[in-house]
Amino acid sequence: MAGALVYVLVLTVACVGLCAAAAHAFRRRRECLRLQASGVETTGRCTSLSWRQDDVSVRFSYALADGTEYEADSFYVSRTSFSPGSTFPIVYDPASPAVAEVADLLSEAIRSHRLVLVAIIPVLLLLATVDVWLALAVLL
């Protein structure tokens, strides 16, 4: 009985973690789709690069027409031709100007977040189903 409760707890924690990852991927994909549909293009300047294993993210700054300055981080990619100080087109959301992405990375970001969701959701549903069945078996 105690062993089954441990499994229920472990599965519940795993489900919560997967839900958080799925929610993040869903939110980022929705932001990128909004940028693709109604984003405004401007010029960004690379301020730094951030490495995570073999992937890199570009930290960039950009200014709106009214002079307001923002900074954002790009989607992680396996390679980049950007270097600190270089300029490139970015797209920002006029309704929420702090949301921006490098224009050339937008399609790849949308595709990647979709793949994350396609991978996570079935696993999440399977674990949640097993967790519920196990919890019901313990309670009944």
C-alpha cells in the first residue's frame, strides 16, 4: 500500500512537471504565431549570446518608433551567424512590445514548440491516466 502511494506521488510530480513544460511551449508557440500574424518588424542589435550545451540564444535590444528600448532573448538554435553588435530584423508584438523574436528564427521557433507539444502531451496523458488508475486502486 505504501509503495503504491509513492508511485502515485512520483507520477503526480511528473505530471505537474510535464504540464508546466507543455504550458510554456504552448504559450511561446502562441506568442510566435501572433508575431507571425501581426508582428511589426524593426531592427535588433545583438547584445550577447547565451550557450546551452550545443544550442545558442541571441540576446538582442531594439527600439520602438517612440524611442522606447526593449531587450529580449531569441529561441535557442543549434547555430547562429550573429555576433555581439550585429544588427538583424526582429519582429515584436505591438500589443505587448516586450514579446519579440528574430525574424529569421520565427518559423523554426513555431515548429519546435509544436514538436515539443506533440511529444509531451501523449506522455502526459499516459502518465495522468496511470496515475489516476493507481490512485483509484489505492483508495478503493
